[in-house]
Amino acid sequence: MYLSILHLLARCSPATAGLVLERAWFLSILGEMSISRISLVILLLSAIRVFAEAPPAEQEVLGAIKSPGLSVVHLWAPWCSNCQAELKSGGWLKMVKDNPQVHFYFVSVWNSGEDGRALLKKFDIADQPNLTILADPGPRGKDHVRRFAGLPLSWIPTTWVYKEGELRYALNYGEVHFPILQQFLADSQSKWSHIGEPQTE
């Protein structure tokens, strides 16, 4: 029966599906399902809602970070003095060039939909083959986006390291110290296996 319910909800808009979940009569149908199946329904609806409501830049990032290998998502804005300092140091250019196997996503946020490409060009970053430039359409000011790709966003610059869709490291406050970010990239590839080592009692 739960497959029929999923089929019905898949044809609804995310907003309508959300309302359906909140209705008491729907809960009576769910009452016949196991807890694990109810959890599956809620999980699938949450995923549908995130993808359906996300702006194009966010949808692209959500899809891209699942690709094999490492991805770095850098949330920034050209007017931000901390973001400018990172660019002026040359750290981002070196990071992108030294890690051709890593894909970098520079997403301009809180910038009224402008992607900041002109500033990235000034520092020779814009044309690197392993870098994608995107922009969130949200405004600058009190109504700016507070979440991106399902994670809280309270400060820029913010930098996240992903491996095959899994968040490995999150730098949510302040300018990046590039040797540390380089270490995080190396650590993200580690299997962290201690097989064969003595066990602690």
C-alpha cells in the first residue's frame, strides 16, 4: 500500500505533499504501515522537497557533490572583505591549481544573484578547468539565505569538503588557512583504518 501512497504523493507539488502529511486522515493510512516504511516515506518526501524548492545553483551543487572524488564548495561574496583577503593572498588560486583532481564550486551568496566572476577573473581563478562559478539568487540584506545544500549558513566565507556526497569537513567561520584545507583534502581520502593495530583495553 505504501507504494501507492508514494505514487500519489509524487504527483503532488512539494507544498501539497507537505500539507497531505499534516492531515489527520493521512495519519490513519500511515497507521497501517510499519515505522520503517513511514520513515522511508518521510525521507523521500524531504528529498523531493529539498530538490524541488532549491534554486538552480543549489540544485547543481547537490547533484555535483555526489560525483566520485572530492568536491569543495566555497560560499562567498565579492563585497565581503574576508573573501577578498583570501583571494588577494593567492591561496585559492594555488589550491585550485595544486589539486586538479578536486572540483571546486565557488557559489556567490548574499549578493542579489551576481556570481562575482569579474573579481575571480582579476585573480586568475575564473578560468581554471576544475572550478565552477555559481550564484544563489538570494538578496543581500536581512532576508538573505540562511541554509544552503541542507546546511546552516551563518557566515561567509564558508567552505565545505565533500567526498561522494558525504560532508567530510565544514569550515563555517572565517578565512581559510590554506595549509589546513590542503590537509583536510588529504585526510578526506584516508580510509582511517587501524586494522592490525593493538587494541586499547
